[in-house]
Amino acid sequence: MQINLDKEKKKKLIIIASVLITVLIIVIIAFYIGNKSFRTFFDRNILGKEITENKATSIDISDQENASIYAFDKYITILNKNKLNLYSASGKKEYELEVNISDALYASNNRFLMIAQKNGQNLYQISEGNIIWQKEIEGQIQKVNVNKNGYVSVIIAGSSYKTVVATYSPQGKELFKTYLSSTSSLDTSISQDNKYLAIAEINTSGTLIQSSVKVISVEKAQTDPTNSVINTYNAQPNQLIKNVEYQNKNNLVGMYDNEIRNINGQQNEQIITFEKDKITYASIKLDNYAVYTQEKASGLWGSNTQVVLKNITTGKENIYVAEGVAKDIKTHSNNIALNLGSEIHFITTGGWLTKKYTSEKEVKDIILGEKLAGIVYKDKIDIINL
């Protein structure tokens, strides 16, 4: 009988302890969400989200003048004197590749990195420390784009056409070229299912600028390029297209000088409108989100930065507020880096702080990848794991 009573007591104690722990977790979460002071304390002392310059892992670049620095996947890359070095999150040099590039253009997605000679001919695809393929392009490379599967589009100038857009397979095979005789292409994006190429273009031949986005069937363009355009989205006169991006589920999003639109399929609807002189930075280079920042007055002399993250599919907004004025934002995948000068906030698209980096001096630049970021100074790069 005594044994059964002891078992019952233990069972009750376990139930009571479980309930208390659950209640405690709920209280902590509620305080974390609703109380900024508690959240700051918890981030700093419990979650270890705050990193100071003197405690960060660094890569020394003091002897590499005019080096070009980029981040992709799990690597920091440094291009110097035709050598592309790839560093891991620990600051160790993992790979050294020979590339015939001095002034680099970059694009990355998933595990793929594209690097090209700006206004030149050389183009390389790199993955996991290897050059997958390389080419010499006829004309002058203006911009490169790669989707998560390794399909590539290249904007080329310097031919008898205003712009040529070349599209390549993950193995480097040229699939087709799109020739634009009267318009200039500013950006391209390939859908995640590899079926469509979107080309953002402008026509400046008339009195007013005309922007448009053409959607091309990759399959049709390889056999019947003349009839490969399946949709054309024309903007209002004098509206300037800046970027296009195929996001999750092949949603095509366009960013203009005064708004962001969902131009997927038969849709062409406004997602965000930019109030004049109130939007400081904006980007659509994210997974299923658009982001923009606004300055908000705080007290008599101070200002805060409000980061608004809008879900393209649901329209739901997440808001993150930081003290100070934003000098820049960088975006990649689900990561946003908010540059406040000597303080960098790394935020998710859900509006949550991932890491906060602080320094006694102003940051020169930020490079942002899927899994890490680099804080760039004149003589070093501090590495932040995300």
C-alpha cells in the first residue's frame, strides 16, 4: 500500500512540476513579446544575441588592398589579384580559386555563387569550393542572376541590340538568348521551378519613361523564341522599375520607385505604396516578404527606425523598431541586416532579432548570406553566424 501511495505522490509532483514549468514558459514568452526591457535583458544575458567587436571571430585583410568581399551560403569570399578565397564561419580559409576577374559582379542563391567581370566577358559559377563552369561572354556583362537550382540569366550590353539576356542551365549550357532592340534590361529573375524568366526593362526613347516586366517561357524560348513571351506587365508612364524577384511558390514581385507589386500570373496588384520622402530603404530580395524602413521621431531630438516586413501572400505585417537612424539595409533569404552605424541588427522576416553587433567605430560595409554575415572594416572582417 505504501508503495502505491509513493507512486501516486510522485505522479502528482510530476504533473504539478510540468504545469508550473509550462506556466513559467508562457509567462517568459509573454514578457519577451510585450516588454522591451525584459526582451533586451533576455537577448543579452540568456540567449547571447549581442556580440561586441572585440569578441567576434575575424578575418584579417590588412594586406589586401582593394579586395572585393562577398557572402554566400556558409562562406565569406575575398577576391584579390585574381584569387577568390572562401572562408568558413571560423575564419579559416577553406578554398582558393583562380578567376580572371578584377572588378566583380556577384549573385548567389542557395549553394550557388555567380561571379562575373563587370563590363567584361568572364563568367564563373561556383559551388562548395569548386568552379562548376566558366565562360567568356560576347559583349559586356551588366548584371547576373541565379536561382536556387543553378539556372543563370545574364544581362549583356555592347552588341547591335540595346540589351541581350542570355540564359544558362546549371551545367553552363546556353539555353537561349532574348534580344531587346529598343529597351534596356535592369534586372532578371528565374522562377524556382525553372520554367519562367522575368525581365524588367525600360524604354527611354519617348518623352516619358515606360517600364515593363516580360515573363518568358524557358521551354518555348528554346524552340520558338518569337512566341515565348507569355505575359507583359506595363507600368504607369514615368514609373521606374528597379527589381524583379521570383519568391516562394513562384510569386513574381516587382519593385518600382513608388511601390511594390505582386505581378504573379494574372495578378497585378499593389502590395506597398511608398509615401514620398518617408521611405528610407526598401527591398524585395527576400523569401515571400518585402521590407521597407521609415524614420520615426522619438522625443525632441531622437529618431527611431521602423522596419516593416510584409508577407507577399497573406499581406500580414511584422514590425521591428530600432533606436537610431538606418544608414543601410541588406537582405538575403530570410535575413535582414539593419545598419545603424556602429550597431548592426540582424532581423528575421518574422520581425525578431537574431543577433545584435556593436562596435566603437562606424562599420564600413555589411555582407549578408544565408547562414552568416560579415562586418567589413578597412583591416578586417568580423564574422556573424546567423
